[in-house]
Amino acid sequence: MSWHEIGRKWRPVAGWWTVVALAAACGGGSDGGTGPGNQLLGSYQLVGANDDPVPVVVTSDACAPVPILGGGMALRGDGTWEMTLNWRDATNTARVLQDHGRFQQADDQLAFRSDAYGDQFEGEVDAGVVWFYYDFCVLSPGEDLDLAFTR
């Protein structure tokens, strides 16, 4: 297991309650307002991280700078998602982070649950961009990567 995977194992389940509350607060429509909209489904390419176009070196207070090289995301009609993130570690070794799980949509808000790591994340859809607020740096709890995906 890498440091990234080990660090995620301790993450609290508080984010899951965000998903539950979001699902409970939504209503209407044949899917209860929490299923993915058809216009959202499909494959996306990573175009930005923390408001900068990729490739970009992302810095934070708790982690060493991380070069983000690219990636992609798929959102499927059965409510599942997959993401691939290409990056380089501190030794300049190319790495690939893969994550997957289930997601729900309520209007322009998204809730993601990771089956790979047990985390929960928020996101949103804005003008055709899928924003995914992801916890990459395990040394600082909470989202530290704002990832932008487009078709």
C-alpha cells in the first residue's frame, strides 16, 4: 500500500452524512431528485486543478508540491463514477491514482462516495464543467484539489 492509500483509511465518515443529508433533502422527479441527469453522463477530461490549467504543480500548506499531469472521469447512468489522475511524486516518478464509486446529483450539486478509499466528496456542475472537490493530500483532512473536468 502506498502512503496515499494508507492515509485514507483513517478518514472519518462525516462526509457520508453529507451524502445522506443531500439525498434526503432532495425530492421530485422519477428518481427522487438524486439520480444523475442524462445530460451529465459521459466521459470527461481533466482540464484544471485549483483554478489552473493542467499540467500544473499544485501546492498546499500540508503537502509537498504535486505535479498534476492530466486525467479523466466517467459518470454513468447506473450512478457509478471512475476517475484517473496522472501525477508525479516527490522523486519525479509518474503515478496514477484511480478512484471509483457511486455518485448522486441534486440540481447542480454532486455527492461522490469512493468505494476505493471509503471517502466522500462534493462536487458541482457549472456551465458544462464538472467540479470535483477531492482530498488528495492525506496529511490535511478535507478537499485540497478542485478538479475541473469537461467533455
